[in-house]
Amino acid sequence: MSDNVQSNPGGNKALTIATKPFAPDDEAALRESLKRCSPSTFEAAVQFRKTGNADHMPAVVIGVIERFVEPDLRSKLKDGDDDLRLIEDLGIDSLTMMEIVILVEDVLQLSINNDELRNLRTVGDVKTFIDCKIRGLPLPRPTKFLPIEHIGAVMPVQPPFLFLNEASVSSTGANGKYKITGQEFFLQGHFKDNPVMPASIMLEALGQLAVLFLLEGAPTEPGRAIGANTIFFTGCEGVRAHRMCKPGDILTLSIKPKRMKMPLATFEGAIRVGQEKAVIAEDITLTFAYVETAIAPAAINGTSQPAPEGESAANPPLRVAINA
Amino acid sequence: MPRVFITGLGFVTSIGNDAASVAGSLRELRHGFETYPPFQKPDIACKVVGTIKGFFTDSVDPEDWTWPAGYEIKRETIRSMAPHGLYAHCALLQAVADARLGEADISNRDTGLFAASGGSPMLTYYHHDRMLKLGPARCSPLGIVASIVGTLNFNLVAAFRIQGASCGFSSACASSAHAMAYAYEEISLGRQKRMFVAGGEDGNRDAILPFAGMRTLSLQTDPALASRPFDVARDGFVGTGGGVVVVLESEEEVSRRGVTPYCELAGWGQASDGYNVAISHPDGTGSRIAMENALARSGISAAEVDYVNAHATSTLIGDISEARALRSVFGEMGIRPAVSSTKALTGHGLSLAGAMETGFCALIMREGFTPGSAHITQLDPACEGLNILRATVPQAPRVVMKNSSGFGGANVALLMRRA
């Protein structure tokens, strides 16, 4: 049934946390609603309802999700991995997602619009989403799938030194792909009669994905945004290359922010080819700065134009250690 | 035209939850009636129901339900079901095992499923009431597929990964006979090799009590007297629910798989009374023509029919209409096939009835007996001239006619022949 999730008109409304006192009747109703959840879920829900303290929220949300996951898959949730995918890893389809939402709404006394749900792909997405609702923060930006045109339009680095063919960016990280074509100019010399993707370039590709995250996935603040021309490489640690990558290989890149505090953002990154580990970087640190939103690159909505030729040519490329 | 055979059966009925106990009840004429607790109120005159034992489905929350050991059903499967969805799901599991079908035999383009049920009045009411009281945002996303007519086919087709033809049939108490008939056609026309035919009814307060408005339910308080088709003192039908699944297969498939069928489904006929929305034609006109059409289609002569499993529900008018129809098809030619109504034991299964009783007919042909028409103390004189069996006889019929009639004057006759 493809039309089971339809948009509700009205858009995202800020949550109003119930302020009325938590009565014994409410507790009984809560107990009934959560009767198939763990006792700790119920306890967390009671605490949340009594105090409004959002720290109790993750336990409630995970407890509710757990209740709708088939018993043999529940152990996965115990590990607390925010990257668990709702559909692929937990077998939650869109209808089960609706059941989860209805119960969460009931228990946490909030209301969620259907169109807010479309972009929740992982357990982490759900936690972040509910947390934002409860704290009245702006909702995280959904995972965005960026084709090459889009990447080219926002990135300060450009071909022939752009090593991303496609990417997806969420609030918790970014993933990308790059196919080594064999036409890359540096493969003529690296090495003689034996084209091998330089490890330094692979690190560069991870750095580029981190730049894309800063531009498209990092939390925004009113009135200012990270300036595309303010991002530079500062250092990396714990880099290991595990596998030679050659023309025809498709690099699957992923980065996740570890720390982010102006002016530094540190990421962990990894490149795989199929299931094989190719490169690991424990820390990639970039420096960045904010610019006023009015002069920041336009938010991407599919209609943005690539930056003018002259401007991007003036941007220095990311500086990476080129002899890695 | 490919011949069609019945190769598998599954039962969740008031007289047993597997073929062996159903056969025992039919042979021994053991009924499945009980005083039904939800009806023990002063304003409810009807007291008796053909109850399903070993299941608990009273709750509107499927996760509260319980069922007999041996059926493994996941939450994601049961959450969209009506009570009769659970019954029929269990019956289908039985039928699959009975027909010795493997996974690949079930999920392929040549295997389909037709079903019939009246939907779930209990869940329809619950979800609708919730929507009106709490608003649509608090409604279960699966409320619709659990409640509306069609819930049975939606659920079974999805749960068993059916890839061939699927459809639901709605002609009230002729529904699952229609499903059987059109499943026969799917195979007979070479469009499918195998069809599952499922009938189901919740058989609970919400499914049965609305018939009280029509004054068509028996008010007898004694479970042993409430359902007595053809008896002069009958006073209405006793409601029941359950789930029954019949597996139909082409002759080619039967021989390829090397299974022994219960019997052949030899043909069918239908006709409508064109008379009244809820009352059967006093002369049983539609029923008579349906039987004649079934005989003509299957190339079987009336004289070959040696048992009729009647539709007779124990209502005042309906039983007589059918008796008249039987007399005009058989009696006027001096033919007296044995006649009985197994609804005397099960109660009236409404949309389930046709599939349930077709399953019974297949079963008795294998088990080698013809069940009597139970609970007759004094035969209604209007049934004079019919060979209404008062007790079980230990011979299997060779050719069986199964009648079904529903609201609107829909009539279906199915013919089965020993394989």
C-alpha cells in the first residue's frame, strides 16, 4: 500500500510539552499503553511525564521501538548503535513506523506530522528527531542525496580534483561514492605502467566528503552558516591504507563528525571497496568559519546554479599531505 | 478441460480444529454449541453459539490473542488480522501440510487464493469509534486491512506470498461457495494450477448478533436443541465462525506431485431468486436452477447424486425453500439422494459455510461415511418425500451436491465426485 503515509497539511509545529500535573489516572493509562514494553521503558516514561526532562526520552523511544521489533532482532538494539537502520536492520516497515509513532505520541504527549517521518532512516535519526521535538529545537535536516551536479555546485573544490560522484548527507554523517575511471591525470605517473589510486588522494576524497558535510549536514544557526571558502585541512591521524585501489574500483566513502567546535571539526572516515576495507582515518580535522547567512552559498534545493567559474578557480583546494 | 481435485483441507470450526476431530464430530453427530457468555444478558434473547475452542480472540488487540500450540505466527503477520484471519491462517497451515505442499508450491504464478468472509464487525466498530473519538491521527494504520470485507484475502495472500490470482467474494452465505466455484474455473480454464479457497467468520457477538434484528437467530437456550434443520420445531439458525481452507489442484498437478486427492470438484452452477433481498424464494427457484446448472455443467445426472449436503440453516422459511428445490430436482424424478445439514452440528458459518461444508463433503468421502442430519425430533411435514438422513451411515457417497444460498437470493450448487 503505497499511500499509507500521506502528508498532513500544517507543517511542523513546535512542540508544547504538557505542563499539567501527572495524575494517577495518567500513570494507569501510561502503564496500559506501554504494557508490552520493558519496565524500564515505563519508568523512563513516567519520569519524563513527571519532570519533562528530555534525558529520559531516549530510553522511552528505544523501548517503544524494541516493542515493535521481532524478538530475534531485539538484541541489536541493546548495543545502542545509532547507525542501526530501521528498515534494513530492524525489519520495521512504514506501517510499523506508524505504530511506533502513534505510541510515542501517546506516551510523550507530542504530535508528529507524517511528513516529518519520511527521512528517519536510523535509530539515531529517530532519537535526534524526538530530542529536537522535545527541546523545541529545529528539526535536523533529513538525509539528502546529492548527485554530482549538486556536489559541484556547493563544493569549493572542483574537477579535476573533485573525488565524489554522489553523496548523501545527514545530520550524523555523510556517505559518498567515487569510481576510479583510470582517466585521472595523476594515474599516468602513479605509478609507471601501474595505475594505483594514491592514498593521499583517497584521504583527500574523505576530506572532501567532510567539507560536504559541513556545508550540507552540519547544524545551522540562525543568521550564519559555514562559509564554503573558509574550510581548510589542518591535520589527520591514525591513517591506514589496507588495500590498493585501481581503475574500475568503486570507492565507498563515509565520514562521521566526532567533535565540532569553532574553528575545528574532527571526523572519522573510512573507505571501502565492496566489503573490503581500503582506508581508515581515525581523525581528519578541518578548520572552518561562519559567515552571515545572507552571503553564504545558497541552500541547495535543486535549483542552485554552480558557483561562477572565476570564483571557484580562486578557491584554494584542500591542502592535504600529498606524499602519504 | 482440466479436471479439478481437492487435495488438502484445513479446519478451525466449532466441531474441531483439525480434520481428524472434525471427522469424528461429523460421524458421531457431536455438535459444537455452547452457551455464549457475551449473550447472557436480559436484552439478548439468543443464547447459543457454535464457539471456536482453543483460541482467544475477544480482544480488539491481536497481540492479546492466543491460539493452540504448534502455529508460529509473528506479530507483523497477526497485527493486520481479524479473528477469522487467525482461524483461516491456521487452517491454511493445516491445508498446506495436508496437501504436502512445499514453499515453492505455494508462492508462484500458478497458485492463487480466493477467500470469503463478512469482514470483522468487531474491529470495524472499534477502529471507527476510535477515529471518531480520538481523530484519525490516533488510528491504527492497519485498522482498515484488519476490518473491511477482503481482510481475509489481503492477509492470507500477503502472509503466504501468494503470487497467482487473488480475490475476495461477497454474496453473504453463498460467498465461499462462490469462491470455491470461481477457483474451480481458474483451474478449469487453465489459468492456475492450484487454488487455495479460504472461508472465515469471526463468529463473535458483533458478527452474529446483528442477525437478531432480522429475528433469524434461534432463541433456544439448550445447545443440543438450538440448531435443528428440517425439524418442525426449528426456530432460527445458530451463528458460528472459524476458518476453513480447501486446496484445489489440476489433474496434471495431482499426478505430477503424486498425491491422492480427497475427491474431484466436478462442476458447479448458480442462479438467483430475483425475489427478495433477504428471504429465499418460497419454491426455492434459484436453488433449483443452480442445482440443474451444476448437473448440466459437470455432465452428472441427478440419479448419480447420492448425497446432498444442504444449505438448510434451521430457519423457518429457508429450509422449506430448499426442500422444495430438492424435490423438484430429484424427487419428481423418483430419485432420493440422502440429504443432511451439517449446520445442525456446526451452526451457520455465514460466509464461511460453503467452504466449510465443501471441506466436510471431501472429508467424508475419504473417511467413508455420510453424516446424518442431527437434532431432528419430528421432521417437518414440508420435507416429506426427501431422504433426510436421521443418523450417520457408514458408507461414503460417490457423488455429492453441496448447496449454498445467500442474501439477495444468490444460490450456488457445487458437485463433488469420488476420485
